[in-house]
Amino acid sequence: MKRLLIAILLSLPIFVAAPATAQSEDEAAVRAVVTRLFDGMRAGDGSVFAQVFTPDARLQTAAVRRDGTPVLGSMAVDSFAAMVSQPRDFVLDERIDAWDVRMDGPLAVVTVDYSFYAGPRFSHCGIDAFQLFKSAEGWKIFQLTDTRRTTGCPPQTESRP
């Protein structure tokens, strides 16, 4: 009995370490999906969206109108991809800070602070709230909601190339 107890206690670190490793790999994969979305935006490549979003994904913006009325707007992923793909002489640059990733099984919730630039010009800031699902094809975004404001934003820096 004593040997059995010692064997169990010695094997515990193996069982405890395995989920942490799996979660860190999944967290890295989730971060890679979000990063790929923003890299696609900077490249003006809306085709990336088909790779990072589920086919029925929802894009929404929580905003406040000038009169103070809250509003929740929606946009189709295809429309967003088409907008990103429009030829332009500047880069759509969404700069990310303060990642928070929470995971439970096949669900990941990611929030990030961001500042958005159209070329060198600061446009707005806010938070992005992503929900991702891990399917047989890997992690995909099924919901993205953002806020947008022009006040209370972090200090602005020059645009990246």
C-alpha cells in the first residue's frame, strides 16, 4: 500500500504538467489566429478572413452615438474582407496591447486593447473581444465585437512601415 501511494504521488507532476502544456500550445495557436487577422489587414489581404473566421462568424461594434444613445452595429465578414481588400495608398494598422486570453476546452475568449491607424493618421482606439472555437480544422473566430472611441486613447506613436 505504501509503495502504491508513493507511485501515485510521484506520477502527479506528470498529470499536472500535461494540461498546462496543452493549454500553452492552444493559447499560442489562439494568439496566432488573432495576429494573422491583423497581419492580413495590414497587407490588405481580405482572403485571410476565410482562414481565421468560421463561415457564420459575427462582427459587431458596440458604440455610443453623438446623442449618447448606445448602439450595436453588425457587419458581414465578407463585407469586412472586401473593405480591407480595397486598393489604397496607406496601411490599415491595428496595433494591439494588453492581451487577455481565457480558455476552457474548445472555447477561447480574447480581449485586447488596440489603437487603429489609417497610414500614419491615428483614427480611433478601443477593445476587441474575440470568441474562438477549436474545431477539427483548428481555432477559428466565431464572434468579434469591438468598441471605437477617439477620446481617452493611449498616447499615439508613429505608424509602423
